[in-house]
Amino acid sequence: MPKLFPSGAKPGQIKAIARLIKENEGSASISALSRKIHQNIDELLPLLDACAMLGILKVSDAHVSLTEQGRKLTQANTDPFIAKKISGIEPFKSVLSILKREGELTTMELSELLKERGIAMYADAEVNAVLLKEELFKWAILFKILKRNQKRDSWSVR
């Protein structure tokens, strides 16, 4: 099963983490970062994993540091960069591939096709579709990767 983008991560949190680390001269310990943002380490680790998958941070041992790209992002509009990066990370990568091949699909249809590829966020089909929809709203709509037809509850590529 491919590694999925952490579902708990939110775009605003990623931008905030990058800014905080930059303010701390580009690096910080995970425990210090946890204290600074008032979030326990169990909640922070998926967020740091998301930042690393996007190429914004490097995580090693108990320390995080901004990558060169992460430094640039704190000075510019991050949306085009994140849109490009997120498009290459699962489940978004497969969603784009499926929609380019199949055209417009409902959330449930998309969820089932992803499951056939071994990509699922949850075992129950209905819960999995709800989680997929949340992630697509949070990332693919915000960063203008996908369009949504609300009446049909369907998705298509922009």
C-alpha cells in the first residue's frame, strides 16, 4: 500500500510551521516546536510528516529544519508550489490519474477505484468515501487541482 498524505494535516498549519521554523533560524527540536504551538507530539508528527512529504522540512532524529524550498516558501505565495507537490503524493496522484482517464466521477466511484489500487484511508467503504471527500476539499479544491459538481457529488480535473 502506498504511503498516504497524513489526513490530519491542514494547509494553514503547514504554512504556520514553516514560518515558525524560519523565525527560529531555520531549525528546531520537535519538543520545542510542540511546546511553542501548544500541540502534543502525537498530533505534531503527522503534520511534520506532511511538511516533509511536500519538501518543506527535513526531519531527522528529534529535529526539524527548513529545506531550501521551505525557506523560499516563507517569502512567497506557497499555493502554486503546494499544488504541484500535492499532485504527486497519494491519494491525490492516483485521483488525478483516474479522473484524467475516466472523466467526472462521484466520490464513491472514485473511492472504489482508489481501493482497487490499494489506496484506502479506512476499511468501511462509506467512511472511506467521507474521508476522501474531506481530503479532496481540504487540498484539491483549495489548491485548484480539481473541480467539484455539488449536485452530483462528483469530481473532475481542472
